[in-house]
Amino acid sequence: MARNRGKFENRTQTWRIVVLLCALAGCHGYQEQRFAMEPQDQSAIVGSRVTLPCRVENKVGALQWTKDDFGLGTHRNLSGYERYTMIGSDEEGDYSLDIRDVALEDDGRYQCQVSSGLNGEPPIRSRYAQLTVLVAPQPPRIIQGAFIDATENQVVDIECVSEGGKPAAEITWVDGNQMVITQGVENRVETLPDEQRFRTRSVLRLVPSKEFHNQTLTCQAQNTADRAYRMATVHIEVKYAPKLNVSVKSGAVNGRVPEGTEARFLCEVDSNPPPQMYRWYLNNNPVVGDYAEEMIIFNVSRKHNKAAVKCEVSNSAGRSEASLTLNVTYPPSFRTRPQNIEATLGSTVTLSCDVDGQPQPEIRWLFHEPGKIGVKGKAPNLRVHVDEETAGRYICKASVDGYPEIESEATIFIKGPPQILSNRTQLGSEGESTRIECATRSVPEPDDVRWFFEGREISVIHDPDYATLEEKLGDGIVRSSLVIRSSESKHYGIYNCSVTNEYGNANVAITLKPIKTLPLFIILIGVSSGIILIAAFVVILVICNRRRRRNQARNEKPDVTVNTSDIYNKDSDGSSNISDVKLQIPQESYDMEYTNLDRSDMKPGLPLAGPVPMPIRDDMMPFRYSNDYSDPTYNDAYFKNPAYVYDYPQGYAPPPHLRVQSPTETATNRSQQDSLTRSIDTSSTLPLSNGNGSENNSLKRTNKPEDTDAMNNLGLPLAGEVPISGPQVYTQPGNKNQSGVDLRYAATYGNPYLRNSLGYSAVHTAKPASTPAPPPYSARGAIPPGNEKTTPATHV
């Protein structure tokens, strides 16, 4: 109990001390200042921007930054340091130091410090942060210059210098193949006078060789401030002795020269400077002749076999030589061919293959194993220990490069009982001749071959259904065949083949099965039926196609082909050259809808050059077409010329009250030109003029009452109507066309051949002021004031 009482008193005393401290802290408002974030070591490249973080909690003292323990100030703008600023906000306690446009003098140790508070809060200091300023090195330079002349195997020192780097630049040498050179490189680093930047020297000790000739060596300098290489290059030229290669230029086959042929030898030279002298040797004897890079042996013989052909070349850098051995060849041939051997198991036999050839023929002994061919030897004589695995076919192959390979084979047979090789299941067709084969390998040859069916021996003498055949296939194989002359179902079953020689007997059961096939007549019937069905289908298609075309031909409307050349008869005016001018119309046929020729998009007015406003009166709309207008002025012969007949062009719709029909009768002159005429039906018949105006095939103008009524149905004015005054109408000079009709609406207008041949001058339509657009055809149709409409004409 006393111990527990002591523990309780100790706990009570501890709580009293804690409560006292808390009370003191609450009375004085004391909170300890501490860093929420302190600066860290950083690296910055010259010209960049860097921020050193500093965040303080419960800040009550003054805060400042120091560089190398020198205070920078307590205000955020840090007066006197234009590139230094304390960023952040007091509410967040952020007083990070921001440095813009980092310079080399900014390198140093930085610290964030907070002074003590008014209530005795202790001051605090952050850890030191090292700011390392990085400076990229200057481009390197090579002391020896941009070009170096060197001689092969003579040492050359090449020095590369890079200055101003912080840290010091790293220098790497690269050859022309972009391979880094590591051997013979020595680097030194020196401090510059400002004691902040460095100079790096790299010396490459090079032993020149042919591989460096005309190459460019590169010195690359870099440091952590800029990983992009700065480089300097030097071009090196190396003088070296000739490098030779002697080869057979022509006459060789696979590097060997056939006997009796011509051989040309080439000495290829690579040197700097070029070669100055050539010498050739044959078996160390100088070759007579003025040879340079090529030498010739005109008749190669066997005495040149294994001869040494040497080429020697020299230049100012040295002398070199190269040689080759001449190989003269002739084809291989057998002196002795290998022979077949019959041996017992366990014995040893020798196969011989004696071949002559130059160079020494390459001999290979090949053995036929199941599924592969293996090489058993390369010597002329092959010794074989006879067993089940080594017996078989052996092939001796001899080859000389440049000649065809020759071969000969021999077989090692094992004396023993026969072996049957045939398939155990064979097939036959009922009603046909069937053969059952029993192939046997037997050394020596079999003495007896017998056949059994269902346990009964087959005798070809007593059973005429069967016959036997025997064939020797070579390699110790004998094939015995049992022939069934006409097989039936009773002949199918299990047969036994028994073969016997002096070393033993072999038996095998062979199952004969029938082939399940359809009878021939069923196959023929099926094929014939298919052919008949296909032919019938084709005939039906042809008939249907013909009917469809016939129906389409019946439903088609007759085409109307208008040919302007038949409008007038050339015989009636053979002296006129105007009749030779024909309007070219595309040779096309049009299926015209006779019931609906009204075009709602057709606007009144005459087609002029471009949109021209024209006064149009509704009662003048029918007078747009020359053949519909019975003006007395058109009785003049000028308008009766056949060349002025108007023909509706392709794509231009006739008047709504006219209808085009195919004629029932065709004139003789039109039928000769193979074209159809066109008739115009109105509410009454319009006769064609047979008088002076018959030449132009236009509608006859008449003053008869019945004709006048017919013309009125077309909307034409009656005789005796009072002409209405209108705008001035321009007429052509001379005796023709005194009626005041504007020639721009005549058929000759726009045709220079017709107009000029008649002597009429062109109307000046290019001057609208001098030649205003007249009303259609005549002053009789002038529009009284107040009844006109303004409609833009369409240029066709």
C-alpha cells in the first residue's frame, strides 16, 4: 500500500508542473518559431531563374536571407539587389528567395534567418543551401589548325582546348566513323584567373594508318550546364605505302584455273601518293614483259600448278608486295568403282573408291539411313563392320572445284532370312482386276513364295481366279504379286504371303478391302442432269432478255432527228453559195414528251448578249418566232431566202401552243438525207407556201379569213390593225428591208457568211445608246406607254 501511495503522489506532482507551465505559456502568449520549409542545395545555369524556399510558422521576429553569411536585408524587395526578391505572403509565412537572371557571382551559400521575438522567443536559422552556378564552356579549338599532314606509323599529337566552363568541360575525340577514340588521349584541367571557371586541354596522340586517311577527327566539349556538344574538327591526310591485293582477273573458276586456258592476274593497289613502279614474279623469277597492274599467262599448264605469282609495287612512302598460289585443275575420274558386297552379320568389309583429279579430289562416303543421309568417311577406302544398322547403300562422291561432281554407289547386303516390306492393308475395286503385292528384301534371293487365303493355300493351277507375278527391283528386293482377275466380294479378306530362302522364312498377313465408290452409271446420270439444267437455265435467260428488249422497243417513242440541210433544196439554187452553209446539230436523238411542252421557266423577251431589261407586253408574247408572224414586210424576197429558216436548237423549247410530230409522209429529198421532217399543229391547218416563199419552208402568210383565224389562234395580229407607234427601228440601207425590221432578229444576224454575202452591214449592238433595243420584228408591234414590263433577257 505504501508503494502505491508513493506512485500516486509522484503522478500528482508531475501534473501540477505541467499545469503550471501551461498557465505561464497562456499568460505570456509564447509560441516557438519554427521552419515549415527550409532551402535545399540547387544548381542553376547562367541566365536562368532559381527560387530558394523558406516558410516559417509562428513567426514573430524579423526574417532575412544571408549569402555567404552576409545579410541581404529584411524587406521583401531587398534594396540594393535588383535581381533578388523575397516572394510569398506573410499570412502563409512564405519568404522564399527568388533570383532572376542568375549570374556567376550568385554562386554561394544561402541561409534563411529569423530573429528573436519581443516575448523572448529564441531566434532560428535554416540549414545552409549551396547554390551552384553552371557556365557552359566556350567552343573548343584545335591548336594545330584545321588540316594535318601525317605519314603512316609516325606519331602525331593533336591538342584541343575548351575554356570558360563551370564545371570544367569534358572533351571527347570522335573519328570519321563516329567511333569514340579512347586510346592515346590525355586530359588536363586548369583554373582560370577568376578562380571559378576552368580550362580543359585534351591531347590525342595518334599513330596514323591508312584508315585515318581523308578522315575528319572531331573534338567535342560539354559540361552539365549544356549537354549539347560544342565541337571543332581537323581533317587529316595520311601518306602510306601501297596496299596490294593480287587476284585472278579472268580464266579462273572458283579460284582455280582450268588446264589449257588463259589466265589474267590483277594487282590492285591502294596508296598515297599513287604507285610509281610495278614488278611481277613467277616462282621468284621476274616475268618478262612491260606489265603494270595486270599480268597474263597465255597457256596455263600442269607445270604452273602451285606456282607463286607475286606483284611488287613501290611509291615515295614505301614498298609492298603480295602473292598468290596458282591452282591448275582438271576433272575427277574413277580409276576403280566401288562394288556390291554380300556379308554375314558381324563381319568387316572394305569399300574402295579410287579417284584421279587435280587438285586432289574431295571424296565423301554417304550412307542412306532411314529418313536421312549421313557422311561415313572422306577417305578413298571405307571399312564397315556389318550389322543391321550399317548394311545398306553407300555412295562415293568425288568433286573438284570448277568441275561436275561424280559419284558411284555400292550396297552391303546382310545374308539372312527374308523381310517383307509391303503394306499390311491393300485396296481393290469389285468387278475389276485387283493386285495384292508382297515385296521382300532377301539375300540371297528367295527360293519359294506362297500365297494363302482364309488359311487355304492358293494354287493358280486349280483356281483360275488367281495368277502370280514376280519382279526383281534391285537392292535385294523381290516383289511377288497375286492377281485376282475379276474381284468379287468373296475375294476380300485376309491373305498370307510366305517367303523362304536358305536362311529362313517370313510370313505376313495382308488384308484386302474393297473401295466404296458409286456405280459409274449413277455418276454419268448426275453429270448429264447437271449439264441439262445449266443449259435450260441459260436458254431461259436468253429468251427473257429478248422479250424485255422487244417490250422496251415497243414502248419507246420515235426519235425526231432534225437536219437543217434538208430544209431547202440545193438543186433549186445551185448558183448560190449560201445553200452550202449548214447548221451543225449534234447527231443525237431525243425522246420528246408531246403532252407537256410548257416550260414555266421560260421568260418573255428575246435572247440578247447579257441580261438587258426589255419592255414586254403580254399580247406580244406570241410574236417571238419569225414563222408565226404574218407581217407584210416579210413578203420581201430578202426574208424568203432558205438560209433564214429558223430551227429550234437543242435544249430550246418551242412555244407552248406548238407541238412537234413525226410526219406520216416523207418527201423524196428528205428521205435521201435520212432525216425526219417536223410538222406544226395548231387549232387549224397552216399550209406551207408554194409560191415565192416555198423555198424557205415557212408558214404561208395569207389574208384569207380562214387563214387569218388560224393565225389568230397563234396570237398574231389581224390585217387592218392600226400600227402603234413605238421606238425607232433601224433598217438596212438599200432597196432591201425597207419595212423597218431590225436585222438582229433575222436568221442572218450572227452569221458572218450569210450577212456579208448579201452586203448587209452589222448593227452596232456594242453601242446601246446609238442602237437601242427595238421591239420584236416591226414597229407595228410597238408597245404603248404604260403597258410595258421590264424583264431581263437571257443570253443563249
